[in-house]
Amino acid sequence: MTSKTRYDIIAVVTLTGKSSQESIWIKERARTLRFDLCGIVSLSPGENVGEIFPELAHLDDWLARGYAGEMRYLRDPRRADPRSVLEGAQSVIAVALNYNSGHPSSGPTSASRTMDSADDATSPRGWISRYAWGDDYHEVLRGKLNALVDAMREHFPESFEARAYVDTGPVIERVAAKYAGLGWLGKNTCLIHPQLGSWLFLGVILTTLALEPSLAPAQPPPADLCGTCTRCLDACPTQAFPKPYVLDARRCISYLTIELRESIPAELRHGIGNAVIGCDICQDVCPWNRKAPSTALAVFQPRENHEDGTSLLNPDLERLASLSQTEFSAMFRASAVKRAKWRGVVRNACVALGNSRIAPEHPSYRRIVPLLERLAASGDSLIAEHAQWALDAVRASGSSFVGS
């Protein structure tokens, strides 16, 4: 990585003393591991957590409103204070890794156009969120974070404790990243960096080392540069933002297609459009992502199966809906898609097929209707319900097209 492609944290602080040199060393080491950003937050033992991370003061209210949906792990009381996660923790090291692979954006998920015989595609295509195109980011970041911890153990003579997390511990990484100087929290709740945008994987290391923070005691975190822009809020097809900076996960397409294990509310299914795993819309429309640089890391490029031609970029919905458990496990080995599990992916593919508005004369129509009929007769009630909904939607759109 050349100096021109390195992005330092926004805050520039003159550091002195041993802890300052240690912090500088950690940031430089993070760069050698190809992290794009690295910053540090001090966890003063006697300081109120609301003074360190003001956003955490709103966590209980957010949970009380039910915005977490079925994500019960978000109710872990340790999330209210990182110091409760690791006894004696004095610092948080926050890192960010660019995963913008430079491929096209998702565009609108709601299918407003009927697929007729003139379409080039032989089958309707779905959408998998950009973060899940390549290898499982949990494993990629965890490997880099563990390498950083190992390097710290070799470098620092004193004994210390450290725990690394990538969406795996009771720590809200984006809040830690904000106060480590890595960016601001946008109206869509994503961390945004002025040069890198928001296509960023975040990870943290909690440690008992007392390290110099990236922001001086009186220095505020990076300024919120969203201004009056509401593109992310306006573009959400399921209206998942009750107000700026607040996400109702129960209406978020990412939650509905990944975290929700049961039936997707019928009133939200049309809004899901062709999404099968996650959603990128609020980031696709963000002006700060227009000039966001692409990553050169091969692990985040879209996977392709050269044997059967399947790709995680615009995947074939027929193929996904037809997957067996064994085929699913093989296709998504070491992939973040596994989080949704087999029945979740088949369920989601059915909904996307129902939203595809396939015209009766389209080549895939005569294949998709029998496929959905078979799935509607499945012994898995979740799959059967969504397949029947999709079958009704496909037939209705076909009748509408013929009648027009």
C-alpha cells in the first residue's frame, strides 16, 4: 500500500511519551496488515461510559422500542459498557477494512418492470449484499486482528490482556470507531469516512494496555458531514428508519433476509424486491460513496463457481431456490451467507422470485411456476408459505401482463 492510498484517522494529534509511541507503533503495524484505518479510544476506569460513548446512553430506549427484533444477543447488558467485557480494559483499538470491490451497485430492489421474452437474462437474478460476495469477512478480519495482537505481545514487554471482536462480542464497533476518530455515524447508522465512504468492515481489540487515544481529551470526534441529505432514508423501500440516525431493524431488508428466522411479514415482502442476502441501497445512494476507492483484496471479490457458472454477483434465483442443504453448504463454504442458513436462503429466493414479475412468455416462466409449486408442497412450513406467496404473485403478475 503506497502513501497515496493510505488513509490516516481524521484527527491529527501531537503525541508524546511512551504510551504515545506505543499507539503510533500499533497504528503502523495495523497498516502493514493492510487495515485501511486504525484509531484508539481510552477507557478511563473512573469515567462515566456516557462521557466516553454518548450513543450507548440511548441503547436501552432503542431496545425498549423493539427495534432489535429477534436479535436477543443485542440485549447483552455488557453492550452498555465495553469495560464490562474485559476486566481491567483501558483501551479500545478500532480498525476498518475497505471491502468496496468496485462492482455495480444494487439499484432499486423493488421490481417495477415485468420480465418479458426480450430480456437477455434466461432467469431472474437476485441480489446478495456486497459484504458477502467474497470470503467470510469475520474470518478475514479475525485473522488480521489476531495477527495484530500477536505482534503486540512480541513488541510490548509487559503482560496484558486483549480480546479481538468482529461482530462476535458484546461491543458496538461503529461507536468505538467514531470515538477512535475513524469517521462519523451517518443517518443510516453506518460509519462514514470522508475518503473511504462507508464500505468498511469494522473490528475492535479490547486491551488492558493504557494507550494514548487518537483524539485529545478536549477534541470532539469527526464532524457529521451528512448535512441536510436524506438520500439513504428516502431510498429505503421498507422504510426502516423512523428518523435520522435510528434504525428499526425489524423493517430492514438485511435483518429480514438474514437475522429473522421465521416468516417475513407479508406487508414487507414486496419491498424486499430481489434481495436474497442483505441490502446495500442506503449505502449505494450515499454521496460519500460516489468516489470511494475500490479494494485490491481478492478475498472480497465476488465468488464464482466455474463448474456450474454460479456467481454471488446477481445470482440466479432459480438456482438458489432449488438448492439442497448439501448444495448450499458446498456453495457457501467459508462465506458470510451461511448466517442465513439453507432454509433462509430458499425462503428469500422464493420472495425474490415472487417479486420478479415474470411474463408468461419469458423462457423461465415454465420452469419457475413448477419449481414454486414443488416448494409450496414442501414439508418445511416456512419454505412452503413463502413459495405459495411467490407462486400467487408470479401468477398474478402474469395475468396482469396478459390482460394489459
